[in-house]
Amino acid sequence: MAIATNSRTAARPEPWSAAGPRLEPVDADMIRETYGLVLGTGGVAALLGERLLGHVHLLLFDVMAGVPRMRGEWQRAAEHVVAQTLEMLDAGVDLHGDLWGLAVQCRALLCLRQCLVPLERSADGEDRRETT
């Protein structure tokens, strides 16, 4: 095969040798399952979205209830995160397209909720926070 000087006229290499195709066996079902998961037909994106949405709802109510007990920057941050989360939920969440944003809100809400949980003394005298 000659090398073309122009990419538009370049010939594509043959996918197999002159001896004929050497096709390796493939697991077509696994391939379909894999791209189906990514494309949403397998439901993983929707499952993750639904799980995140459930976490957001659970955390949101706890943080909203705790905002009056917060002070200073923590209180302002909590008010901001609550307002953003409510705005996101009111606008409707696309469980495929908004996974990143939903995960960010979930992380912020969890951090704020963990700030609300009072420190507990363990038997060895160390301060421990709830890990839920």
C-alpha cells in the first residue's frame, strides 16, 4: 500500500492479513451489557441517580432542621447549600445528566449534617463523630 500525501486519499489498512480474517471470539452479551449500562438501558445511571436522590432528601431534612442551631459561616454555608438543593429539586433532576451535580450536593449535605452531630466520648476518652 502506498503512502498518500493527503489524508483524504489515504487508504485504510485492512483489518486482517492477506491470509484471511483472524477474528477472536467475543462475548457479545457482555459487550451489550457494558455499553447498555453506560447508555442507560441497563439502569445503572438511573439506579445511582435514584440512590443519590434518596440520600439528598434524607440529608436535606436533617440539615434544614439543624440550620437554626448553626452559627456564623457554617449557618450561611448551610443556608446556601439548602437553597441550591431545593432549587435543583424544584427544577427537576435528570437522573442521567445531573449525576455529578447531585453527587456534589449530596457531599455538601453530608458534611453539613456531620457538623450537626454532637461529639460522643468513647470509652477510651477519644471524641468520635457519627459516621452515618
